Amino acid sequence: MSAINITNVSVLDNPAPFVSPFQFEISYECLTSLQDDLEWKLVYVGSAEDETYDQTLESVLVGPVNVGNYRFVLQADPPDPSKIQEEDIIGVTVLLLTCSYMGQEFLRVGYYVNNDYEDEQLREEPPTKVLLDKVQRNILSDKPRVTKFPINFHPEDEQTPAAADPPPPPTEQSDDQQQADDNCDEAQVLPEQPPIPHES
Amino acid sequence: MLASASLDNTVHIWNMRTGICTTVLRGHLSLVKGVTWDPIGSFIASQSDDKTVIIWRTSDWSMAHRTVGHWEKSLGTTFFRRLGWSPCGHFITTTHGYQKPRHSAPVLERGEWSESFDFLGHNAPIIVVKFNHSMFKRSTFSAQEMKRAGWSNGSSKSGGKDLQPYNVIAIGSQDRTITVWTTASPRPLFVAKHFFGQSVVDLSWSPDGYSLFACSLDGTVAMIHFEPKELGVRLTDAELDELKKNRYGDVRGRQANLVESPAQLLLETVSTKLAGGKRAASDVQANQVTTKPSANAESTAKKRKSQVDDQNKTDEASGDTLSKASTPSRVSNPVNQKVYRRPDGRKRIIPEAVGVPQQDNNIAINEHSNNFPPAPSAAPSKINSRDFPVEPSIKEIAIRNPDLNNERPRITARATISESLVIEKVPGASARDGVLNVEQSVGIKGSSSRDLLIRVFDWKQGEATAPVCLEACPKEHALDTVGVVSTSTIKETELVCKISGETLWSDRIMGRVTVLAGNPNFWAVGCEDGTLQVYTKCGRRVMPTMMMGSAATFIDCDDSWKLLLVTRKGSLYVWDLFNRKCILHDSLSSLVSSDTDLSSAVEGSIKVISVKLSKSGSPLVVLATRHAFLFDTSLMCWLRVADDCFPASNFSSSWNLGSAPCGELAGLQVDVRKYMARKPGWNRIADDGVQTRAHLESQFASSLALESPNEYRQCLLAYVRFLAREADESRLREVCESFLGPPTGMAEAATSDTNLCWDPYVLGVKKHKLLRNDILPAMASNRKVQRLLSEFMDLLSEYENTELAEAATKESAPTIDCSGVPSSLDQMDSDPPAVTATTPLTIDNDKQVSLETGIMCEKSGSEAQERPDQSLRDPGA
């Protein structure tokens, strides 16, 4: 059972120009308090063939981690185009949003990203030299791939750290659950809501 | 439609399209533990711990029958009493009956609603019954088979009965067994024992009707699959419909409340759209009033635009607009997070807590403020957001409290943050004389060296002006008076006024400064010894020192020349410094007596959190209980605008749900609720609707007193919706009449005698517009009040016709047509309230008028029939 469950990720400012910063509004719930901060990372996959082209766009610590529902906006700079091979800029690639606790990754949300010219004519006949300021970035935010890895959130409690184990097969999750969560939240925003018991 | 049974003795009926509670069924005397719909749609049945089953009509939500029966002798309690309605609509099987010596599931028959027979045999109370969604009939083949197998002891006698369709029902009990019965046989078809280690709690049939799922308290789920030869052959849906039609007539024709006029339908669509659009609108509001620029501030404008686009799109698309409309609105709430760099250079975000009590958040921040150096910046901003949730960032007042940096236990640190502004007023020894002493509590008492700092943003001199800071630093000069017995110290305070680091002026005054206030016009400095010094912008002492008699504890000023001061003894002053006039002099003592529960703690003392000028310019006092009081200058008395008198009101939690404060009143209300949430014990009070109404009414009046037009509109809407739901015609009529004004014929006559003149505007919004745009669409949510609605529709259009005729020479009157609402609503809500009030929406005018005449034409036919009817119903009108 994970101590942290992601409840929603909204991709803000999408689609956007290639050179504009990324913005994700991330909502998560915490079931047990954690001593250390959570580390959220945004990784841009520069090339499908080679991991060395991966760029970590941003890495932030989020905390303190207390029981409850939280949200925050993760903002990250756009990828450095000089570190991407020219031919890989245009086309479909992947953006990874990962969350780890004490160096152990337990959550990974993957998005497909499509970079293309906004201009019809440029799309038909792409110029030899990539015109970065004309490239539009579109994150396919409605099709996230959520992968969860079981990790040990309280290493001091148990003597055998789970990180030593080989990572079990990841459990793929469709975004249906997220949708359902969305709906729950919406219901609470309604003005005509009956009393919700406040356990204090 | 969704029905929910609740521990508050009620059943709520929800509209699934809008998510709004359609009605509340009150009648059970104890916890309601099961509810079921009539497959025909005419009734709903609920079973409760009060040992009764109530059948409700769905047409008008009245009680059709209350049945007392075999449940009376039932012993003990169960978690659930999940009764079920047969798919043929004829039987209701209830749970938890007891007929000596056996537990039973009594069956009620439609029409009489009396017990016809019982399912007997379980050794413990029956928790759940579930009818199969389909009916079954025996195929000739399986009937023969059964005879051979010798199962069908009861039914085989009557061969003709075999061809009758029958129901299949599963019963789960606390004795850990499940039985499956058919209504064609007096014995169970199937008994499942030893499946579970504990009580069965719920059963469910698969849509195809041949699988049964059962779950138990022991944490397991069982799935039982049946063969067609066991249950029989399932009737197709068409056959089932046919059966129902034969027995009950065509279901489709029997809609309870038929629409009587096309305008009703029109308004109904508007009201559903309103429900969707409303929230997005309030979010836009929230965007505008956020005082803290969050990380995504620069994109707010862009987002708002896209949101409005989305909104338009969803408005165009009819049907379930709700889910779409609310997705963008949820996203666009500005996230209230705090970002800073750690010493090692890494970025750290303190996330915004969603849906948890606020104090958790507080503790979190304090924790961090104890551990990390950037605390002072975080702490004052917390104070800011708490005390000035709605000030449109014209002035920002920060109080730097050095205590926060000290190594203090966490609890104390929190007390400092939230209660640093608390003063305690205790009657002195001579309490009988009415002299009140004000004693300062924890936060201020301990800190002898205290810096005060305020910043004033002067927007008049251009956008880029740096804030002007006024700082008061206590300077203690130890007098080296040799030979004197005690070393005395002179307490002096240095006042420094700076603009971006540059000193504008400075002054020194004797005594310790307790309060500072300022705006672009003047500065005011209050001292411990009860003096008040007023400076001009450039630091000239514009008046001789004013003597207040006791130390000033709260001070506030508006943007022009108004200054508010509360002294330790509880006197309250409001001055107009420009005209050098005292506008108001009163005492807080009247709040002492009104607050009885507090005086029980400390006799005759009040704790005050803040005193300030409300946006409308009246003094607003918030006590430690978070009760807020507003001084009404025309009534010359205090009005309680926020309190906790209505804990059981359905709406008491509604303010809390918007994560950003959306208005002055809402801010106060949320504070009250946060405070209440901190108190242990949530007592469950059954709400009978009266309290909710009283709460809404008082909120409505409070928002009027606070002169907060947006909230006024919101409260009005909630109130009218509530009245419409309860079909409270007399109150609705009163509200509508107050917004309609005197009859048209008399209006001209009334203008001559001015003693009782009707004001067509409220808080700068035209009353007719409110009536047309908000009240009438809200009323359309319940068709029971449609007569009233159409009556006022007619009256209103009459008014507007005469108005148009009158205004033909004047400027174009701002008439808004109801059908134009979707577009005009967006516009209205995205504009600040002041603009809404004054700008007529001329863009839509042409279209509206034409549409309006359309309605009139369509309606004219029905009007003729309506008229005599109306006069009968309401002879007074």
C-alpha cells in the first residue's frame, strides 16, 4: 500500500510553444506522514533510442508530507534544444513525471508529446533547419500512463529495505481512475452540497 | 435520480445531471438504513431503524404510506436494512422482520402496502434482500427436468402457473447464509451455508441475471453462478416492459409535473446552465481577488480566457454540460503554494492542502518556520492571508514578530501566528463603574522589543512605485544615572518612513508604539500611553497629540481619510481626518453581553482578533470565536454577520468548499467554521429544514449589510433555490414581490408621495435584473412553483414593457432576457461587480428583445387560461 496516491494531474497551458515552460498542477493524497520530502522530477526524453539524451527539466522537493490531500504546481523550463538531435525535435516523444521518496521511485506518469509546426505550410514542407519559435508542443494530457512501483516508505520500521528487492512488474493503470477522482472532486464544489461531516 | 439514505433520518433525492439535491424526505424517526426505487417509477421505499417502512410518492415526494409490521418485534440492530423492490413492481421485500421463533423477510404488496407473506427460515436478522433485475419463466424443458429432480414441490401442482413469469430473490442474513427464492415456490431454490465466516452484508445480481455476488463482513466476496435450468429462462427486457405496461399502463406518459408553459422549459435550461456556469464564474472571481501571486500568476489571464472559451463551448453543447464545465474551472483555482530554495540550492515546494482542516496546514508551516531561516517571510504572509483575505492588495500590512525566530515549542509558535492580534478585555476591579480594561494576551505581552512595520502601496503615483514602509523600532536608552537606586530606562520609539530603502522622514516619540496605520494620505501612530499621533504623507504632525485615555489596540484606515481606532478600554472611534470630524464613537461593551458563552470562560471579557473597516466602510469586529460584528451606522448598533448558530444547516459547509476566499462574508464564515472544526466533537443534529432556511436568510441579510454585491447575489440564489426546493410559495412570493416593486399602475402615483419610495436598485444592481436573471431561473428548478413563476414572469414583462416605453426617450434600459443568459452571464460574472452594476449589456439587446417577444407570443394562449386561475389563487395580488 502506497503512502502517497496521485489523485489528479492537470496539464496547464497546453498546447503551448516549444520554448514555453511546462506547468503541471499535481494533486495527491497522503495516507501516512513521511519524514522526508517527496521528490518530483520532470524528464524530457530527447531521443527514443538513447537514454543519454534524457533531460531532467526540473526536480523539486515537496513537503512536509503530512496526512491529507495536497496540490501544487510544478513548473519547469522547456528542454534545451541544443541537447537534442535536430531530427528528434519534431515528432512524438515522451515526457515523464516521476515521484520518489528517499531516492526510490514509486510513481511514474508518462505523457506522449507531439512537437510540430503550427503553420500548415511548414508542416507540409519542413525547413531543413528547425525553426524553434514556430514549433508547437502538445502534451496528450488525456492519455497518461501511470505506473506504480511498490517501495518501502518506512525503512526504519522494517529491517529489509524493499529497494534491495528487484522491482516487481509495474502495474499499468488506465486514466479511468483519475477521471473518477475528478468527478468526486467536482461534486464537492457544488454550491448546493449537503453537509459533509467534519471529523475534527 | 439517486436516492441516498442517511443516518440523519432522512432520504435525499439527487438529480444526477446537475448534482443538486432535489428534495429531502423527512419522516423516519431513526436512522434510515435502506432505500429502493419502484421499477415503475411512482414510488420509493425506505426502511429505517424506527421499525417502519415508508413508501414515498415520487410525484410530489409526499409520504404515501407508513407501514408497521413484523419489524416491530425485531431485536438488536443491523448495519443495513436493505430492502428490495421486485422488477414486476408488485412486491417489496423488506429485511429484519421477526416472527416468533424465526427471523423473516416480510413482503409488502403494492397498493395495500400490507404484509402479504414472509420469507422465513433464517436464524439471524436478515440484512439484505435483492431481487434479480429480470423476471424468469420456466421453459417446458426445465419444468420437466425439475419435476424429475423432485425440486418443485410447491409449484408443480398448478401446471398453468408454471408459465407465469416469476421473480427471483436472494436474501442474505447475519446467520452467514444466503438463500435464493422464486416467487413461484414456497421453498427456497437454493441455500448457501458455510460460505462466509461472518454476516452477509450485500448482494448483487449480474445484469444477465444468472450470477449472484455476495460480500461479507469477513472480507470475502462470493460469486454464485446459476444455470438457466435452475432459475428458468430470463424474460427479455421487451417482455418485461410489456408485462409492466399491461399491469400499470405506459410508464412514459406518467410524468408527475407537466410543464404548463414554454417559458418554464426555457428557464429550466437556464437554471441548469446556471448551476454549471456559476462555479466557473466564482473561480474567475477567485482569480481576481487572490492576494498572493502564485507561481502561475502570469498565466492566469491566459487561463481565464481559455476557461471562458471552454465555458462557451459547454454552454453550446446541451446535455451533460456539467462535467465538462467544471473540469476547467477546477484546474483554474490558483494553487496557494510556497516555493523557496533550500540552503543547498534545491527548490522546495510546500503544497497547498486541499480538503483538510486548516490548522494542519498551520502546523506544517510552523514546523518549517522553526527549522528554516526563511520563516519571517512565510509567517507574516500567513497573517496577511488570514486577516485580509479579500483586500484587493492595495495595502499590505505585515507585522514582523521576532518571536518566530526563537526556538519555541511548536504550539506556542502557532499561538503567536494565529493569536498575535488577540487582545483580552477584562473588567477591572471597578467593573461596576463600567470601566473596561483591555489586557493583551500571549503574543504581544511577551515581546518587549517589537518592531512594527507597515507597507503602503500607492497606486496613484503609477504602477511601479515601491511600497512606502513605516517602521517603528523601540529604542531603549539605559540611563547611567550613577547613584540612583534603580537603573531606569527611557522608552522611545523611532519612526522611520522609507521608500525602497531611502528614508523619507523619521521621528521619535516617547512610549512604545502599539499600532501603526497608513495610506497614501496620512499615517497614524498609536502609543501604549494612549496617545495618537497623526502625520501627513511627508511626516508632518498634522494635529496635536490626541489623547485616547488608553492604549490603542487596533487601528485601520480606508483609502481616503477614514481612520478607525479601538482602544484598550473598548472604545471605538471613527474619524474623518480630512474634515476633522468624529463619525462614530461607540464602545465594544455591547458585544460583551451578547456573547454569553465566552463570558463563562472569563467573566465579562472578550477576545478580539481584528477590528477593521469593511469594504463598505463600516467597522467590522472579529472576536476570538470568529463571530463577526458589523456596526451599522444608520441603525447605530452592532449586527452579527457571521456566527455559528446554524451547525446543522445544509449550507454551513458550502462556503468551505471553494478553496479560495471569494468574498468578505465568505471569508468570515470560513473563519467561523475553521474555528468550530477545531473544537472536538461534532454533534450530529438532524436538520429539519428550518435551520437551513434561517441560516440562508441571515446570510442573505448579512451580505446586504456588508454591501458585498456578489455574495448578495449568491446568497439570494441559494435562498431562492432552497425555497423552490421546499416549494415554500409564500416566502418565494414575498422575495419576488420585494424585487418587483409596487404594481405598475401605482408606480406613477407612488412617485408623487415620496415617503415610501421603492428603490429599484440594490447594491448597485437593478432589482428587476436580479429577478429575471437569477431568481426566476432558480425557481424553475421545481415545477411545483411554476404557477408562481409564470405569474411573476408575466408581471415582470409588463413592468419592462412600461419601462421601455418610459425609457424610450432616455438611454436604453438594461433589460436582460432570460434566454440571453448564457452569454450575458459569462460576461457578468467575469466582470468585477461594480462594472456589472453599471454597464448595460447593450450587445445582446437586439437579440433579447426579439426573443422576448417570441416568448410573449407563445405564452399569450396560455395566459388567457391562466388569468382567472391566478385571481382565484391570490386575491391579494
